Amino acid sequence: MLLRVKQIVYPLIIPTVLIILSAVVIWKWPNLAHKINQVKELKALLVILPVLPYAISSVGIIMGWRYGNMGVMLASFALAISYLVVSRFNPGNPPEGLMGPSFPETVAFLLPLNLAVFSMLTKRRIFTSVGVLCVFLMMLQISAVILFCSPPASPCSQLLLKMNSVSPDTAKKLAKLLIGLRSVLHDDALVEFDHISISSLLVYSFALVFVLMRYMLKKDVILAGFLGALVATFIGITTDRLEPSSMIYFSTAGLMLIIASFEASFSLAYVDDLTGLQGRRSLNQRLINLGKKYAIAMIDVDHFKKFNDRYGHKTSDQVLKMIASKLRNMSAGAKVFRYGGEEFTAIFPGKDVEEALPYLEKYRRSVEDTPFVVRSKTRRRSTSKNRGRIKLSGLKRAKVTVSIGVAAPGKDLADPERVLKVADRALYRAKKTGRNRVKS
């Protein structure tokens, strides 16, 4: 239960801290701006700062391109376009004679929808059929917004007026559509949010709930970044002080996506995707930074190849997940890793072999005493409603055990790499002497 809470809470810490810091900066902004103005060398900073959201969004686009993360790439582009609109157009005073909705009103409606959609594309590359379709739809949105939300004197509005002489019926229908859109997107929201319409407020609420539900289900760090970006852009759009609020909050939103991308890349490199344990690269770094007193245990699943051949890869994966979940709960401050295949490693900092043995023996017995139920085809077809109420045929129970070898440094054994090899030889002895035991 505690692990589940950690998995949910930890990725949300950085977005929360960044939003709080943004609020503090805006609160102190008049004093900060005054102090910056007094220093000649820093005056240029006030000129450069409005460009900051574009710079951060550019980094997000490049990272999304580099790491094959279409969701972050398109979301960063959407943030840059939205900030351009929010910073250049006053949401409270649309141009006179404007038939359709204003630019800020339309952006406040479309941005959360786009962020919600892009949050589902974080593992896709841009040069795929889905990627090309998303880029096309985004360009279509931009074109439609420019065409329908431009001020009356703009070339786009003149083009719409000319349509009246070419096709009066089409022009009438289009005018009705624009008036309808404006009535929807221009409605005043609640008193607390007077810069956003009720429809946009509802869309933001839907997007937040949608991304939050996906985050609770998947516990993906990038989804945490999208959650933070939604909250930050909402504050940036609805605030009374658009400057510097929009600049700071849109910069914060882009920064959240970048940090989430870095964390996801780190997890990809250092965390095993199947078990959620730290991988071989993390183990190598841990070995370099060990002190003088420690114990290393090598753990291997008994008869894993036969189990895999008999029940298949999916069932074998479930075994590895079970082994990993119990390893994660090992006490005594043990640091656990997936070494590779069906092998795992546990390091006990500050403990020798004698001190580590009781914890390893307790873990071995825990695995042995845990019945592993092989899911039958009938179980897969049954629904969650009738599961457990009907008698399932073909139900099989398999016994899963582990063999463990443990070693610690000594007078002639100081190198952690050599200690690990000695633990591996002890594991081999445990296998040779009957399996399901701990050897040192």
C-alpha cells in the first residue's frame, strides 16, 4: 500500500513545487522587477523574459523529436502557440464587430483538449500514420482559428465577406456557426474565473479528470507532467494579471513537460520495465559507491526455463513480477535490482553475511509459501462480475521457489564486482545442492 502511494505521490512533487514557486514569483514580481530595473546589467533580462516560454517550448519540441515522444513534442508546440495568443490579445476586450469568438476564447477551449489528446501519444513517433494525422489536425485547427477569429479589418475577415457575394447561402450558414461559437465561448464563467467561459472551464475540468484517471491507472511520470501543465496553463489563462502571470505559468508548463521527459528517459535507462525494479545500470553505479561493510545476494528463480516452456512467457512474466514485489518489501534497508533474466540482486549496506542471512531466509520462505495460480483460459474469458462465483475449470497451482547465494567483502575480497561473483558462485552451490535454499 505504501509503495502504491509513493508511486502516485512522488511524480507529482516536482509539478506541485514548480506551481508554488511560480505563484511566489508572481506575488513578489513588482519588487523583483523594480530591483532588476535598478541594476544596469540586468535590465536586458526584462526584455528577454517574455521570450522564455518560446525558448522552453523549443527545448520541449527538440526533446520530443529526439526521444520519439510525439505527445511532448506537440504539447510543447501547442503551449508556444497558446502563449503567443494569450500574451498578444486581451481576453476581456474582443475587437468590435467580431462575428466569431476571439483568439483567447478559442485557445482557452482548444488547449486543454489538445493536451488531453497529446497525453495519450507520449510513446508514439511523429513519422507514423497517427503522427501525421495529429499534425494535420493541429494545422487544421490553427488555420480555422486564424480564419474565423481574425479582427474585422484583417485579410481573413475580408475573405469571409467576399464569400457572401460568391455563395450567399454558405456565407449565411457560416455566419450562424460563428455567432453560435461566440455565444458558447464568450459566456461569462464563474465570478472567480472571469477570463474564461463556462464551456472552456468545463473542458479544462474534463481534461484534468481524464489525465488524472490515466495517471492513477498507469502512474506514468510524463502524465504527471501533463497534469501539471494543465493546471499551470489554466492559472495562466484565468489570472487577472496576464503579465507576468501568463509568461511565468506557460514557462512552468513547458518546464514540467521537459522534466517529465528527462525522468521518463532516466526510468527507461535505469528501471526495468517489467518488474519496476532498478536495472543493471543502476546496480553498477551502486557497486561503485558502496562502503566497506556490505553483503550482496544473488537470487535466481528455480526451474524458470521449464516453467517458461510449460506455461508460456506471459505467465513467466507474472512470476518475475511476484518475485520482484516481494523483493521490494525486503527489510533491513536492502537495495534490490533485476540483474537480468530470472536473476535478481539484493545489496545490504552496513551488514555482513550473518546479519543478512535471516532476511534472505525469510524472503525465501515467503516465496515458497506463496501459492502461484496459473490463470486458465476460462479465467481470462470470465468477467469481473462473475469471477470468483463460478467454478473455473483448468485451474492450476504452480510452486515457485528461489535459490540464493550471498557474500561479503573480506581481507582478500575488497572489490564489489568480485564480491558479486562470489555471491553468484554461492548461488550456483545452492542450485547444485537441491535448490530452494540460501548459501554463503
